[in-house]
Amino acid sequence: MFLRKMSNTEIGLYPLSYKRGRVMPDKIKAMFFFGTRPEAIKMAPIIKKIEEGNSGIEPRVVVTAQHRQMLDQVLDTFDIEVDYDLNIMRSNQSLSDITERAVQGFEKVIREEDPHMILVQGDTTTAFVGGLVANYHKIPVGHVEAGLRSFDKFNPFPEEINRKLISVLTDIHFVPTSVSKENLLREGVPSDHIFITGNTVIDALFRTVKMDFDVEESFPFIDFHKRIILVTAHRRENLGPNMRQIFEALGQISREYKDVEIVFPVHLNPRIGDLAGEILGDLPNVHLLKPLDYLSFVKIMEKSYFILTDSGGIQEEAPSLGKPVLVLRKVTERPEAVKAGTVKVIGTKKEDIIREMKNLLENEEDYMRMSHSINPYGDGRASERIISILRYCFQKDSERPRDFIAPGLEVIG
Ligand code: UD1
Ligand code: UDP
């Protein structure tokens, strides 16, 4: 039976009824399956934590390389060794391309390794494929960053659907906050399959922010005496007309405010770079950069005045650094920081973006209100909790690990 109701006194997740023949492993072979930049950033702290300690977990790292260069940047930064690299990325790949190549590649790896557990992260097509192929082999799935919902099928697209599909395939749901737990409970996921851990991105952020790095020396062409507006944009639903409006708004702000530097590490999707070059390429206070390695990006976030983005992960990181975020989307699946006041969803219309940017540049009261540091997404210990939960589910420990409780967010029973 799949997703069966399980009490805390019952024998964890293993051996699952459909793997009855297997004996309890001495070491849990946990396969980490990911492929894009954000998945790597959010998986890295768990893998590093396992490597550092004596957890009884034997990690296997499998990457689709849905992102090639942007994934490799993260693997280098965190010094992660890969066991299998499916190398699927193609320029301008379609969702079906990614799915097809990742399914075929992962199938072979699973047959060879037969892991005890497969861990996927977030809402990418790679993560969905991980859950799907694991299920074809009746291998339990752990979903890191489970339970996020925007409640809008096409925003973000295809991530909202991926998340829901992954939840159906998942056995252990590692949710970042009580809000995400509530979403899953509403969909009928049994409470004892859900563990509130905080988001591992905060672990990655805390590890990185304390590293020594001279950002001004590394980016001598950026004038850090001016106010830095950090920008990222990549969502599929924003490609085309929305992206044009975003870039035109940036152009207007850069022309009107000479005391501002716009720093924009451009995602490698050619549809973004081409348009950014066309609209923003000649503006002296707009810096179109290649994607930054995580350390550089975090250090520039720290130096920024505010952030304009359609990214998911940045909505989680920026509040911890006390940086206001204007979100270039219709909706967000991350309501916690919106509620706390540091994140504002502004859509993608040119006039709305200009108005909101000007407000933050001119209205000090509003700026101060949005720039306090809060940590609704984690305390830097999510990876530790996930490891303890795996040990608990595989009967290495008998006590159910405690949930992460975010400051200011109510606990759900
Ligand atoms: C993917 C995820 C999205 C996640 C985002 C993080 C899906 C459907 N989308 O979207 O959820 O938020 O990653 O950034 O899973 N490219 C390169 N080199 C790279 C990376 C990308 O050249 O290192 C180019 C390629 O031409 C590729 C294109 O970007 O075809 C788009 O990449 P893709 O992974 O399909 O979509 P993202 O928008 O990056
Ligand atoms: N990031 C990075 N370099 C960059 C831009 C972003 O390392 O040039 C990091 C950022 O700190 C965050 C993650 O990448 O942790 C977000 O990735 P992205 O926006 O691509 O994906 P999303 O979070 O929207 O899925």
C-alpha cells in the first residue's frame, strides 16, 4: 500500500510493505537526484552534513544536469562529488525533452544502484522525474521543500503542477514551514508523513555568508557607493512579453536614477540574454553579468539596497539578510515573508514595476518597513533535521525528531 497511514510507534517507513523481502540496511543508501542550480544549492547542505558526520547514511549523488554550467558552479562551490551525471541539457530544451531524457537516464542508474531511498528537491522537472521513476521501482521518496502551493496551475509553470505530482509520489515530506504542512494536510497527506524542517536554503546561506570574500575587489566595475538593485529573472511564464516589460522598467529606472547601479546576473536561457542585451545592453549603470557563483551572489545580496526577482529561492534568502524583495510574479507560493512584510508581489507590468521601485528608492518609511531581518524559512539546521528524520524512518533512532517552529508562525497540530 502506498502512503499508508503510519503511527509513530509503527516501524518507520522501512521495510515498506512493497519491499517486504528486504532486510533493514546497516547503512541507508540515500540517492540525491537533482539537476538545476537551486536544487543543488538546497541539496548541498544535506550532502555536506552527511559527509561531515557519522549518520549511517551512504549518499549517492545523481545529477541530470538539466542545467549544465549553472549546476556545475554549485557543485564546485560546495565541492560535491557526483556519482552519475546524465548530462541531459540541450539549448532551448522543452519540458518534454527534459522529462524524456531524465527518465531514460535515471532508469539505468536505479537499476544499477537499487537505493533504499530517493531524495528530490523542490518543483523542477528533474525532481518530478525523480519521484516518478522511484515509484516505478517502488523505492521510497523523500521530498525536500514539500508542500509549497501557489494555487494557480500556470503560475509558476510548470512548477505548481510538478509540486503536486511530486507530493503524490512522496513518502516522507520535508516541509519548510507550518504553512506548507497545512497545504499537504488539506490534500489528505497523513500528518505523520510530514516533518517541518525549515528550508535547507537557509543552511546554505548561513554557511556561505560567513565566508571571507571581498566583493568590492572581485567586482571592481560595480560602484558599491551607489544603491545596488540586484535583479534576477527566468520563469518560463515570464519569457517573452512579460520579460520585455520587466527590462523596459529597469531601463527607465536606470536612466532616471543615476545614483543607482542595477546588477543583473543573467540566466543562461538564450531567450533572456538576447532580450536583456537588446534593451539594457548600452546602459552604463546596468551590469549584465554571467550567472554568479553562489558565494559571489550571496555577498552581492548582502550589499544590495533591494532585490527584484521572479526566483523562488531568493524570496527565502533575502528576508534572512534583511533585504526587501519585489517579486515579479502574479502569485507566490511563499506567503510567509509576504506576511512578515519583507517581500511584495508586484506582477510584471512595466508601470507597476516602475512605481514599486521608485517607492523603495524614495519612500524611506516604506523601505525601512520592508528591510528588517526575519527568518521564517529556517534556522540553518534543516539538513540536520532531515538526516535525523531519515534515521528515524529507517529505525536507527526511536524518537521522532522535533519540528522546526518559525518565529511568528503558528504551529499546526
Ligand atoms: C529550471 C526549472 C525551474 C527553476 C529554474 C532555476 C523546470 C521546468 N524549470 O528552469 O523550476 O526555477 O530551473 O533556474 O524544471 N541553460 C544553459 N545553461 C545552464 C542552464 C540553462 O545554457 O546552466 C539554458 C539552456 O538553453 C536551457 C535553458 O537555459 O535549455 C532553460 O533551462 P531549463 O532548465 O529548461 O529551464 P529554467 O528556466 O532554467
Ligand atoms: N543564485 C546564484 N547565482 C546567481 C543567481 C542566483 O547562485 O547568479 C542563487 C540564489 O542565491 C538562489 C538560487 O540561485 O539560492 C535561486 O535560483 P533560481 O532563481 O535559478 O531558481 P528558483 O529559486 O527560482 O527555482
